[in-house]
Amino acid sequence: MSLFLNRGRLLRRVIGGVAIAAALVACGGGTSQYDAFDPGRVIVFGDENSLLTSGGKRWSINSVTVDSTTSVETFSCTGNPIWVQRLAGNYGFVFEQCDPENGNVKAFFRATENARVADLQAQIDAQVGDGGFRDKDLVAVMVGANDILDLYRAYPTRSMSDLKDDAAARGKALARQVNKIVDLGGKVILSNLPDMGLSPYALAEKAANTDVDRAAFISALVQSFNISLGTNILIDGRYIGLVQADTRIQVMKKSPGSFNLSNVKDAACLTTAELPDCNSQTLVEGATSSSHLWADAWHLGPRGHYEIGRMAIDRAENNPF
């Protein structure tokens, strides 16, 4: 799978700019020409779904090739890029954790492994303490998956209704933090949560329990989270571009062939190759880096990251930041 989508100043940008200028005039705004947003940096907040290790590994399927003659394995941190690598690469930026060619290191992680929504405050504080946000910062945010797992595992000690309310409260809490980033000067690309009720983990829980449809319950938790997130963020495309990862994963599940997927139910990685150590040489029989939607029980494979990255780029290119 190729590394990044090439950045282009396409005709749609010109058309979009004209449309935005016309809208501003219609609303009584200024008539100055719309300028495409050129970020100076990309800063990433969230959990392991938006993170590389110090050695460039990802919580997805890493790219490893094997020399047919020597059997030597070669790892490439640029292969199978995660969604924020694609977003940063659209502007020619790389992360220090994956810079094999001494490129333009203008992308930075604040994301941390196993982060929850409540951890985002500390990530923001760390950024503020390190110089804060600049006018040309593009900020990528996706977090909440670990919250959903925590909530699901609290059932049946807690009721489904109570847990869905809690999921909504966490979505609202994330929205407050995203709005805070805007107040601090960042332009935000915000991804909501993929539908984790479609994951191998959810399907296994459904098969192992007959009390309720556990997969549908997990989907309901994600939906409560995402709806609350979407209704509480600042609804203004000048500051926030929302990536609807949930609907894209649902479409990929319904029409896998449209995305060159052959399996949308099972994990591609062997259970002995836990993330972030799974790679293209440690997959179940018949799997490839691009054949499966899911890398492991609930983390997305490269194709899922590709789609979310593609949508993130579209938001970054077309929102009037």
C-alpha cells in the first residue's frame, strides 16, 4: 500500500473558495479572496490509534518485507501508514518517529497508548507547556475507544441505559476539550469513533453471551458517544472539520468489495503477534495487509486507516480554516 496521498491544489479547491466567498458575501461577511489553509505543523492528540512507537511501529499491521534469497526481514515505518501519517504527509510533513529520509519533521505526537477522554486534558496541558498552539497548527484528534471498552465491560453490573448515558457524557467531555483547543488557537480535524460493534471483539462477545446482542450494545455505546460529541463541538467549519469514521466503517462492512476487502469480520494478526508487534509476516493464513478491515480484536487495519486518512485530508483541504 502506497505511503501518502499526493497533495494537490485541485480545481475543487478553486470552486470551493469561490463558493465560500459567495457565502460570506451573502451573510454580510467580507469579500476578500479565500486562501487555502497551509498548516505550519500537525499535532496529534488521542490514543494508540493515532500513535507510533519511538521505533515507528503502529497499532495496526506493520510493513515487513522478506528477501527471498537471504530471508532477511526489513521493517518500513512508512509502509501501511496510519491515518495521521497520511494527513501529515499530505503537507510533506513527517514525524520524528518515522523519518528514514531526514524529511520535514513538522508533525508531533501528544497521543499516548491506552488514553481515555479524561487523559486529553493532560495532553493539551503538555502542549501548552511546550509553547502552546500557533495560528497555523492543524490538530488531529481521535480518542474514546478505550472508554467504550471500559463501559462495555462494566455491564451487567451497570445497566445498559446508564452506560449509554455515560458514553454520551464522555462524548460531551471530549467536545469540550476540542472546543478548548480551538480557543487556544488550533484548527482541528476531529475523527469520531469507528463502529466498534462491527469489530472481531464485539462479534466474539455476541457469540459468547446470549443475554443481549453484545455487538449491538457496543455499537449503541459508540453511537451515544458520537452523537453527543457531534452535537457539542463548535459547529463552525472555520475551526473544526469532523471526520465521520463510524459511517465509513459501516459502509466498508456492508460493501467490502468496494474497498478491496475480503474479510470484515476477523482479525488479520495472529494472536501471538500482539500490537504493536504485528506485521505483514505475522498474519493468519490467507490474510494480507490490505485484505482485512481489522488488524486485531478492535484496532483497524491499514485499509481502515487509509479511508479515515482520506476523509481527514478532504476536511483539511476543503474546510475554510
